[in-house]
Amino acid sequence: MFIDYYKVLGLDKKAAQKDIKSAYRKLARKYHPDLNPNNKDAKRNFQEINEANEVLSDPAKRKKYDQYGKDWQHADEFKKGGQYQEQSSASRRPDYSTTQNEGEFSDFFESLFGGFGGSRSTRQVKYRGEDYNAELKLDLKEAYETHKQTFTVNGEKIRITIPAGIENGQTIKISGHGGSGINGGPNGDLYIKFFIDNDPRFKRAGNDLFTSVDLDIYTAILGGEIIIDTLDGKVKLKVKPETQNGSKVKLKDKGFPVYKNKEMHGDLYLTYSIKIPTNLTEKQKELFSELSNINLKK
């Protein structure tokens, strides 16, 4: 029986090695026996997927398959020149995620890469565990500081350190915290995608922060000092006389920390919003009127 390994993986002959690897992982997870108990079709598909990957992921084996695949029945021709010596060493056998019987392999696979010495015994092989994906929400202040968090994935509590400066939508990998390997195979990995909630005070753009600061009309005209909030605490700031509405000020190194380099920061940009006083007293109105008259006489 001839098996089209490219068709099994949903690929064509021009597929790159990375495409073969990606297709194999996707299909192996889909048809894994642990996820499809008592499903004979899934088990058969899983076996074919493993077999196809064993051949196509090995450049030397793939070359032989591409060259002689359609004539696999002519075993004598395959063996000419010593190119197709049968290999009985267990180290040359394909790596499967479940116990298999030699009779479950295609004839072509065994004619190219050797049988199992006529043995009908089964063997256990190693298979890498499934990768897990998780999501974690942080507020802007949490993303600003390096801190630890504990959460549960698949019933297991995991404590991780989140570096300051993590980006919205960024994904980090925690090695070995995915699904358990089969027959002693390595565990899969855990991929955590971070979502940073919007902050009512600050807008983040990369490592820079932007905010609006209310300024009373008297300080805007005469100048003075104000106290503003940053993610790193309060800061005293001098305001120049005759500051105009919409004026911008940059506070160097008061922005967001650079990821995994908390000693470096972006900048904080302030936009002044001048507030017009309301509910004026008669005296205040009189004084503003005098100022207005003085300005008209200039």
C-alpha cells in the first residue's frame, strides 16, 4: 500500500521544512489518541501522520521518497548501489507517540527504511507533550513594575515573574509547563499572552506615556508650581508664566520602563488644559472687568 505523505500532512512537494513541522504538530494534536479515546479512525490517522513526519522531516529520507515513491514496489532497484540497505537498528526507527505494531506501517515505509526484524512485539516511544495557551490581564501599574503572580493552568498552580515593561498583546513562553510528555517524552510549553487594561490617566505608546494636566487660569497666567501624578509617584513641576492652553511639556525618563531593562524609561508628555473659573463672585467679576479694560487701552 502506497501512502502519499504530502497528502497526509495536507502539503505539496514544495513545502518547506518549517511547514512540515507546523502541519505535523497541528494534526498530531488533533488526532492524538488521548484526545480521541475509542476512535479507531483517529488512531489510524495519528499513525499515518507520525509516519509521514518521520520521512518528510528527514532531508535524506525525503529525497529518497521524492525520487522513488511511485516505484516503491521495485525493491530490488531501491537497493542497488547499497543505497537502500535494510536498517535493523532501533535507533533508526521512526519516533511515534503511541505503541505501534510493525504491521501498521506502510509497505513503502518499511521497504525504504527497514522493518523490525520480523518481530511482532510492540514498543514504547517518547512523544512531546502538548503546548498550552493562557491569557493574563494586567492594569497599567502592574505592567509598570516587575512583580510575581500566581495563577492556575490545567489544575496546576504556577508562579511566574512578570518583567516590567511588558507590552499589550505580548506573549512569553514558560518552558516545561505544558502538557505532560508521553512515555518519558518532554513536557510541552506554556504560552501566556498579556492584555494591558486602559488607564483613565495615562495613554501608553511604546515606552512613552501621555497625560492631560488641569491648570487653573491664575497659575497659567502668573506661573507657579504644581504637583502631578506619575506611575512612579508624585512630582513637583514648575509652570512658566503665560502658559497657553494645550501647551506640552516633556518629563524625561518618567515614562514606561523598557522591557527587561528597568533602568531605562521612556518619557512622560503632559498637555496643559486651562480651566476657566465658574461661579465668580461680584468682586472677581469686577476685577476681570478691570483687566479687560486695561487690555483694551493698550
